Amino acid sequence: MIEKVGVLGAGSMGAAVAALAASAGLEVILLDVKGEGDPAGPARRGLERAVKQRAFLDPSAAGRVQVGNVEDDLPLLAGCDWVLEAIIEEREAKRTLFQRLAAVLPPQTIVTTNTSTFTLHALLPDELGAWRDRFFVTHFFNPPRALLLCEVTAFPEGEGERFFGFVRFLEQRLGRRALLVRDTPGFVANRFGIYALAHAVRLTTELGLTLEEVDALTGPLLGRPRSATFRTIDLTGVDILVLGTRSLQESTGDDYAVPDWILELYQVKRLGDKTGGGIYRREGEQQLTHDPLQRGDRPFRPAVIPGLDDLLRQPFPERLVGALDLPSPYGDYVRHLLGRTFGYVLARTRDAARDIASVDRALEWGFGWAAGPYAQMQFLGLQRVRELLQDAGVPVSDLLALAEERGGFFRDGRVLDPASGELIPEEQLPSTRRTRQIRLREALDRQGTHDLGDGILAIRVRSLEALPELVAGTLVHGPSALVLVPAFAGLGYPYEDLLELAERDEWETIEQRLVALQEALRAVARLPVPVVTALDGEGRGAATTLALWSDATVVYLTTPLGFPGATAGLLPLGALAALRVRAEAREHGLQAPLRAEFGVVSALTAFLASERVESAQRAGISGLLGDRWLATMDRDGLLDAAAGLARALARSVPRRPLGDAVELGTAGEQVTAGLRLAELEPAARQLVEALVRAVRRSGNVDDLLAAERAVLRELLRDGEYRQRARATLQALAAARR
């Protein structure tokens, strides 16, 4: 079990991985070179940069990182279960560090390198042969908060129980998309992704296109990020491209050369966004583009490519076919780029990857491609791929011939194995589990419902008011439990509609809308089966309320929660009644996160003060997630975690205390509530006081729902309240943008 992690190197990557591990609840030792005056200064500054750049998924986790230096503090690593090396990409510097580590690390410690260049064989000193079963590559992608890919490899004798347990740790605890690769230079993602990028650059001047035209052709049209080619280089750095292509060309002997004009930008340190400009830059209000032919800047010229807009309206990968047939020189460019890329992938897959699906996953997860090269070739048809290779002057690989013999790279749930030449079941591939989880989430988004197995049904809830109909439609299938996955627009409450209706004095319609909202929550409270809410993305407003009404909640660690606008009087409809449901559950023997001395009113004032809670852990502890909750960094596995929790709850009898009596609380609780009221803004205090009056008239939780409705209706009649609420909603919308 990994509980303590050491990270060597506090640069952008090392500090980011330290932040990732600390966010997962692990203790971290972060070491860098020794500083003058402050021996731990370089590591401390790396940690501070990580905090500033929001590398921590849990903002409170920075306190779990201890900083030091590699001269004095290597002995601190003796207590670590895993030590990651993330220093400069210099072979001898890494080897020397490993030799020093050998003197302090116990024999069970896992050691990994974050290299993107060197192989394990090149980095491990001969005298450290005992490390071969615990020395791995963990090639994280930067920034790890956003890019989940982590390429992993080991020596052949290291691929045992310890290695595969470590891979599971990377996936389940750190939320990585761990991809098993071969121990070759550049591994898979950089080997093929940088090749495609370098050739996209070279073809620009070879075929006489402008930089703007190339960016228009190599973004979403080809299923790649909007930053396309040259904007991507500016974002990541011209230096990263030059050094990366140089290293890969030296280590592989393959053609990664970039044109001279790129090298000139590197030499004059026009490196992209980090230096104020690279290929593109701004001068006042004017955007400029570097001209490769003139070797100077010119005004930015938007690309005008006949037929491009029509193609972009088609789905991907269908638009690939049209992209190949664009008029010259644009179609020529696309055909040559894909021909060269496909040809290189086919020729080098056996060297770099364990299977062809890993090539696709590497480009999709690491470079943001909508579909990897093998999926694209399968869609285009193997005959068209052969023509592209021939047109680009690329030799036709025997792997393409094998695919032609077997009827494709993929067929009936089977995938072509490059080693044997046979089609093997996709389930045998190491990346299958992660791929299945990602496809499951995509299927739920498309279909709205999905069977998670064992009678557990997942429902994508896009509107709170639509929930009763959705639930009723699933109950006919006799589920054992439900997993609700909200995807509400904004805060999930129709505040704007209610304000507009109030301006027009349409109070009957307002009442209908409010009743519909509360009927949605009542539908959850009346369900005869357990309900788990899974929160991923925007969890504030109605999504937080829905979590409170559920039997359990699973939440991705960075999901924002709470009730924005509450201090301006925006009532989170249903929250107070949900609190009462939670209190009833506590009284019947379940452990509730809200402390017993806080009554309904004091708890509500605390919730109203929770405008935005950045940490799911903090939200759970403060009671925003109900009685049973699980915060995870495994975003891809969120539905699996929710299904597991639902499976356990399906054996229990859900409690639905809608008709139970409510109590306002003791005199002591009223004093506490009064003190907390004094901390609130006037608008929120007005809201709470109105709710206090409503609570006094309530006999049970059902009554509380009606009381909340009455309070909001009363507030909507106040013109000043409506004006204040509109301003708050506008500010919240601007913040989201």
C-alpha cells in the first residue's frame, strides 16, 4: 500500500505530481537542489507555483507536502513507499541520483522516472540490478490536473504483482489513464504525436499554405484540439518542440526534423506564450503572425478555405472523408499529412506499443485527438489508406496488409494483434477497463440512461423538473437502485424564469413551477429503491440539493459545490427540507456529518454561507453531501464507484421520512442560530428569518417543502429583491464564462 510519496525535482512537472499525490490524501516529500540562504528554497518555490497554478485538486492538500533539498534530506525518503524522479532530462544526472538513492531506500520502495526521452535500460546503472523488479517509467503528461494520461512500463522481470498493483494505484487513487507501453524512446504518445506535429509544420511551406490555413485544417476538422498546430506550439513552447524533435530524431533515427524558421524562433527565444509571443503574438490591439518565408511578422489573416465551414458542421469522423477531397492545395495538405502520419504509425507500432488500441488511446488521452490513427484508418477504409500512403510516397507496411487479410484493424469486438497477426478479443487488452469506463460515460451522455449491471440504472438528469418522469420511466424495469447524474444548466434552478414571471405578475405560473421543482425532490424521497447521486463537473445549486436528498453521493474531487447567490437571497429550494431528512436519518442511527448541537436553522445559515466549496472532501465533512459520501480522483471510474455504492445499498431498506415530525430545536440552538444569522449578509438574513417563521408553522418535512415555496413566493413579490437577484445571477454567469 502506498501512503507516502517522495518526489525529486520541484519543476513544473515534479511539483504538479506532488500536488496530485497530496490531493489524493498521501504524505509527500518534495526535494530539489539546495538553495542559498534557504536550503529548501527551490522546492518551496516549486510548491508555491503549484498552489498558484491550481495544481492541487484539493486546495487544502498543500499542507501535506514537506519540502527539502537533495543534498541534506535524501534520508527523508527512507519512509516513502514510492519515489518519483522528475529532474532535468539529462541521462547522467538521473543515473547519479539513482546511485545516491540506493544508499537510503529500503528494498521494497518503488522507484519511477518521469522521463519522456530515455528508456529504463539507459537510465538504470549496472550496479542497481536489484532494482529491476521495482524500477518503472511513469510518464505523466503536463499539467496532470487536466491531462490524465500516464504511460507506464517496466523491465520484463518487473511485470509482476507489484507492478500491476502500482498501475491500479495510478488509476484508482490518482485518477490516471495508465497506458502500458514498450520501453522505447518517446514511448507511444510523443513518438507518434510529435511526429504528426512536426510533419504538419513541414508541410506548411512545402505546399505553400499560410500558418492560419494550416491551423484551420489541423484542428477540429481532423478531430484534433482547437489549438491545432501552431497555436499548440505556442501554448506548449517552441523550445519543447525543438528539444523534443531533436531528442526523438537522435534516439530513434527517424525523421523528426523541423524547418529552419522554427529553429530561428528558438534561437532568439521567441518561445510562445511564456515569452510573450512565438509563432503568433499581439502588439497592442493587433494580432501578428510570423511569416516563414519573409522571416518576419505580418498582420494575422483569417483562413478562407472553400467548403471548410460546411465540413465542420458534419460530425467526426464523417468529415474526414470530405477533408481529403478539399480543393488544392488544402486537400493535398490533408492527404499528405494523414498519409505520412498513418505510414509512420503502421511502421513503428510494433516497436513502441503493445497493441494497436494503445496507439489510439495514447493520441486520444495525451494529445486530445477525437479518434486515434487506427480508428481513423478503419473508418476511411483500408483501400483509401493504401492510396494515401502511396500518394505521400510512404512504403506500405505489412501491418496494413495483415489488416486487409483479416477484414480490418477492428472487427466484431476483436482487434488485430501486431505480434501474431490474428484478431484477438478486445477484453484481453490492458487498456480495456479504462476504455470501457470512458465509453460508459459517453453512452450515458448520448442515451440518457444506462444499465450499470445488477439491476442498477444510471440516469442523466438535465433538468430537475424532468426528474419525476425520468424516474417513473425507469421504475417499470424494476431496478435494484438508481444512480442520478445531474447535468444542469447553470445552477439548476429556474431563477431567471421565476424573476421574469414575477415582473409580469404571473403568480399562478410561478406556483406551478415551484410545485414542479419540489415534486422532483419528492419523487426522489418516495423512491422504493436506494438512490446514489454522482457529481462530476458543476455540482452547485440544485445538484448539491439533489445530493442531500439521495441516500449516498459519489463526487469527483474538484467538483464545486454549495449554493452560490445564497447570501444575496437566492433560496436553494429543497435544501432546508433535505436537512431535516438528514436529521431524521441521524436520529435513526445513521451517522450524520452535521453536529448534533446544530438545529435546522443553524445548519441552514451555515449552508447559506457556503457560496462555493472547492473541495469535495470539505463539502462532505461540512454536510453538503448528505450522510454517505465518497470523494474520488478517479473521474473515469465515477460511475463504477457509484454502482458499487448502489450495489451495497440495494441490500438495505431506504428511509423516506417525508411525514415525520420536525422540531425547531432547543433554546440553545436558537442562540447559536442567532449568532450565525449575525454573520450573514442582510439579504441572506432576510431569507433565513422568513424560513424561521415558516419552520415554526411546519409539522413535518412535507410541510417544510411547502413552507420553502411560500418563502420564495413572498421574496419574489419584493421589487428590490428581484433587482438584487438579477444582479447576482448576472455576476455568477460572468464568473462561469
